[in-house]
Amino acid sequence: MRYQLITYLRGHVKLKVRGETIESLLNELIQFKIKIWNVKRLSEGMLEFHIHLNDFFKLRPLLKKTGCRMTVVKRYGAPFFLNKIMKRQFFISGIALFLAGIFILSTLIWNVEVIGNERLTSEDILEEAEDLGLYKYQFKFKMDNLDLIAKELTKRLPETSWVGVELKGTKIQIKVVESTIPEEEPLYNPRNLISTSDAIITKIFAEQGNPMVKVNHRVKKGDILISGVLGDEENQEIVVAKGEVKGLVWYEYNLKIPLKQEVKIYTGNVKDRKYLVLGNRAIKINGFGDLEFSSFENQLSRHMLSWREYPLHIGWIDEKVLESNLMERNLSIEEAKAVGIQQAKSDILFNTGIETAIVEENIIEADEKDGMIYMQILFEVEQNITTEQPITEFNEIF
């Protein structure tokens, strides 16, 4: 391997030598200690061999002396390669400029990323980092030690408990651990918890205050459930009543459901369109022509290009135009009842919250008239029935 490398660096050529006194030439080469290798006899009076480049120039006098002639078959090694390259100066200059550009670009910071922040804005952190010489398009060798920058950022951002700065190629990553701030409990005025409606108590949990009802008690709207007044008339303490009280509440709905309903269906016919997006403009590039659909629905899928984290405001939009028809559907009486019950349940849950439980439903009346179902439904619902009542000096204690 070492010999091959030396041979490549020195350079060598492959020659064809012809003449009637080739044996005399070989004797001269041996006498002058000129090294040749890969010697082949091609025919009578013709040899092929390899010779080092520096020995090649010693060969001419010997050829003249022995009356032989030579032909260069091939050239090998670094000297010939360099000579070939040097003849292409513009190509070499281009490669040099390209490599220099890559080197310069690799010494720049192309992106500064902030991670881990929730309360602090990335803009505030980047502003402080820029003041310390940490910003996009800054040369790496101009930056201070990253550990020192991290310590200074921690000082400048009192809302953080730790800041780390890490260089990843051409990107700076600022990792932030924010200080834990205990949540401030909201301030409440002294209050009672009262009932929002007539109900039968099913559950009571008094976290703070004096419970005034028990399970299975019937209460009316406005009754005190948990009092914020503790003690008797002589020794009283007014607190913020806290807790949860659930009760059974009754809702009555009077509904009318049409037996004929219009339903949108898709025929399966689709027309595709494509748009080229440039900034805030869209140019149609596919799907020309008038629509043959009298009723249809559009579905858009937007695809925008970006480079790293920067939007390029260039992309395309795929549009599918789906043909649709309105179909009249006849409901049976049982189906109409199910639709009415579902509508009423959705209304109850929307107004009372998802923790509400519908215990029972009863259809009191369901009559068909003029293509409509008239329904009267009674729901028994378990829900939170508490609301606040501020305590003032004029409130009755009990």
C-alpha cells in the first residue's frame, strides 16, 4: 500500500518500445539502474512496460543510442492529475469559492430556538439573548462562552430558575425552566350556598360552612343548602360556604317533531380542482369548466411550503366538489319519538353541564297530527343545584 502511494505521488507512464535492438535497450536500463515493471512482449521487436516519471526523461538518450522508438500509452499519478486540473483555472476557482462559501455559511447562526417557556414569551427571551450577542446571522466565533450567556440570561429573566444555551450545528437552542409560582387562590366574600331550583337532595358535601339540609330532603328554589354562618346568636363566625349539593330536578318538554325530514346525501360524483397559492392569491391550474352539479359541497385541503420554520407563502390547494342532493325521509312514530328525546337530552346537558345525569325519562303524551308528532316528556335529572348568595349584615342568620 505504501509503495503504491509513493508510485502515485511520483507519477509513472506506460510505454510501448519497438526496435530491432530491444535487448540492448534493456541492458542499458539495467546498467543505468532505471527501474521498469509490468514488462510484456507484445510481438517480435515490441515491448510494453511501466517506468517512473523521473526515469522517463533519462530514457531518450538510451533510445537514441540503441535505435529504438517509444510511444506513450497512458499516464498515471498525481503530477499528471495536477497538470490537468491547473489547465482548468475557472473550474478550480469555482470549487474554491464554493468551499469558501460553505465554510462561511457554516460559521453563521441561522436559527435561534426557545423551548420550555410557557409564561414567558419567546420574543422577550430572544430580545435579552440578542442583547448578549446571541441572534440569527451572528458569527459563531464572535459569541461569548455559551455557559456565561446562559448564566447572564438566568439573571436577566427572574421568572426562570434555569436557562441553558446549546449550539447544534448552525442552530442555537435556548432551554428554559420557569420558576414555579404557587397559584393564588381567588378571594371570596362571605356567602351561603342556596338551591337553584326545587329538588330532592341526593348528595351533600360541605367542605366549609354549616349544612342546612340532608339527603332525601325536599328543597325549594332559594333555600339555603350550606350556610356561611357558624355558631349561635351570641358566638358567630361568618365564612365562605364551600361544597357540592346534588339533587333530583324535573324538566318538562313540549316538542313537535315533523315526520318528514330533509336529509343531505352525496351521489358519489366528484370534481377535483387544484390551485397554485402565491401569497394571498390562488390561481386555478386544474379543473376548469362549468360545474354540472345543481347542489354541491366543497372540501378544501391547503398545503403550504416552508423552509425549516419559515413559511414561504407558496403552496397549493386541493378542492373536491361533491355533488349532493336533499332527500325527503319519512320517519316512523318511534323514530320521531327518539329524535325528540335526543333533542331534549342535548338541551338539558347543554344548560346544566356534562356532569348532569339523566335518571329517568317518561313520555306523558305523544299524538300524531298533520304530519307532526306532538310530545310531552318529563325528565328526572340529578344535577348540581348550588349557587352563591352573598352574606350581608341584613341577611337572616337562620
